[in-house]
Amino acid sequence: MFKIYTRDYCPYCEHAKALLKRLNLPYEEIHLEIGSEEMQALIKKTNHMTMPQIFIENKFIGGYDDLKSLADSGELEQFKSE
């Protein structure tokens, strides 16, 4: 399962969600307010300052560029819904 943390006015968040939809990969979106305690806790946990922040099966993989690289390499195929 994919979990994607997003924020308002984030084109890379939209690109990541569109890529997951296009690949028929189910995901849970958690929308965070800029500057919120939740966002600060996530940044501290991942040491990643930008959004989106994407997890696969609770493992942090990075942002949109990282997701796109995994898609381009075919590594996301194993997560497709049957």
C-alpha cells in the first residue's frame, strides 16, 4: 500500500497522485497543512523537506522523482492491484 503525504499548491503532489492512478496503484493520501505540527514531525522523521513524501508499505521512498524512477524501472509492477 502506498501512502502519500501532500500539501496545498504542490504540483509534484498532483503528479505523484496522477502517476499512481495511471499505474492503477492504490494509495492513501494524507493532506498536511503547511507549518503544522504533523508536517514538522514528518520532516523530522524522514529528513526530507519537500512534498510529496511517499511511503511504500511504511518504508519512505522519497518524493515524486523517486516514485517516477521506480515506475520507469518497472519496480512498481509488483504492487499493482489484481
